[in-house]
Amino acid sequence: MSKQNLHVVVLAGGISHERDVSLRSGRRVTDALQRAGMRVELIDPDAGLLGHLADSRPDVVWPVLHGASGEDGALYSLLRAIRLPYVGAKPGGARLAWDKGAAKVMAKRAGLRSPESIVLPNTVFRELGASSVIDAIGAGLTLPAVVKPLEGGSAQGVSFVETLDDFRGALVTALTYFDTALIERKIEGTEVMVGVVDRGEGPFAIPAVEVVPNGGVFDYGARYNAGETTYYAPARLDEDVATKVAAMARSAYETIGLRDLARVDMIVDDAGEPWFIEADPIPGLTETSIVPLGIEAAGLDLTAVYADLVRAAATRGHVEQNTETTEPASTAAVDAAAALEGGVPGSTGAPDR
């Protein structure tokens, strides 16, 4: 089959908290690939998915699934097991990005600045007593701070803590979405997000997009409700700062082990230095999402970029083997490193680079 007539399955929906965003992204990707002349199925995955894929044998699968099973690398592992090419990271890279603590450890090992942080599973609160743990962390906490689920996206469960009185509620909110919370020092500055794209010729960072939410917080509503955020694409950065931001985005993308299309989020402080916050292996691709805005700011055609990603995946073909054990540091190893490097945000227990 010619590359113009590729059969592509776009996966969107799922059962995560980000289902609606995934469906919107999936429809946008489907429309673009159809404009490129490809035969596209948009599928909301269920128990019949793997059987359908085995029977239909599409040329490429493009998962646009947010949340667990989509972004955590599990689905990628299954697609590799049944020898279906797909758009997205290798399973190990996706897993590292999905675990925000692990991603921060990898970024720091690569010499990237990232705010000091601590990871707290809910078992700690049960075993040591919630009040005791909260008092201990609160005593060493430098404010303001950010509290968020260790895994998850779209800023769901994220809180900014301005006073110690806010801390307990922020932890409860984060642990509602996932069983482990990440607490990190809040970096004051300009919030920028950078898409990194590899159309088959190596990864490059598209222009950073600056986000200025009307309500001051780039939360779920500010991300996906039109008119609630002002976007500057490209971001209002001096040329030398923009160069550093792009370099950090590429470095994080390669260090974590991402592929094809990803987004790197960072804060540029008042001194013009970027700080790595997190990476998203399956960024939102809705009409208000960051990556499409960056692609357009680069003067690129969205349809052409998406089509190139599919063609690159098809070219990789069926040669990849399921070799997760040789991919970047296992989650267990990274968790161990995180435990050794961790500390209370604002304390001297963790490096601030």
C-alpha cells in the first residue's frame, strides 16, 4: 500500500479522567490524516480492541489516549508485542515521562534544572500517621509550593500551596487522582510549553508557547475552555532564552526516551533560566492545545506534520522487538534514585539543578 493510502487506526477516548480531551484530540488527528488521503478509523478502545487490530492489521496505530494505559507505556508494549507500528514513544520512555518523579530524576542526571521535590505515597500517611507526616513536611516546606499527583495530566489534581493551611487540602486533592503525590518548590516566572517533533529526520523543538491563564492558574478549565487563557506563540522570550528553552526541550525529550511527538513543560525564571517541570508523551492535540499552536507558529502545516509522523512510523515497520529491558533506566531504578535524591522542597536534601 502506498504511503498516501495508509490504513491508520487512531485510538481516543478510554476511561481516564481525560477522556473528553482524548476524544477531541482524536477527532482532530483523524480529520488531518483524512485530509492527507489516508484511510482512518477512529476507535474508542474497549475489550474488543486487540482482536480488531489483529484482524484488520492497520499499517499504523496512533494512540491519542490520555491517562493510564495510554501514556504509561502499557498500550505501546502491547502494540509492539503484536508487531503493529505506532506513533509514540517506546514503552520505557513513556513510562518514565508518565512518572513525574522519575522524569525529574532523569532530567537532573542530564544536567537540567528542575525544582527540588519529594514523592509521598499514600501508604506513608497510613503507616506513619497523616498528621505527623503533614507536620513534618510542612515544617521544612518552602512556600509557595506545588502539590500534584505523581501520575496524570491536564493539571488535574494540581494545587498551589501559598500557606501551610492549604497543604493538607492540596494533598487530599492530589491523592484523589493517584495514590502518590509529588510536592515541589514553585518556580516563579513565565510558564512555557515546547513541542518536540521528529518527522523522520531527527527531533526538533518547535517554538515555545507561553501560557497566561486569565485566572492565574493553567488548570483543566484554562487548558480546554476557549477564551480562558491567552497564548503567545511563539513565547515572548529573548532570543538567547528561547535558544536555551529549545535546547532543554530537546535534551529532556532524548534523555527520557521519547519519540515522534511530545511536549516538555517548563518555567523560565526572572533570570531567564528554564526549569524542567514535566514531559508529556501524548500531548493534547485539541483546537486549544499547545503543540498544534507551536506547529503553526513554526510556519508548518499541521496536516503535513501529522502525515509525516504516520509515514515515519510505517517506515519503522515491524522490525522493532519488545526490548524494554534495554531501554532507559527501569522505573524501579529511577524510583530508587529518586528516594536517594529526594528531600523536602526548599530544604538542603535535594540538589536544585
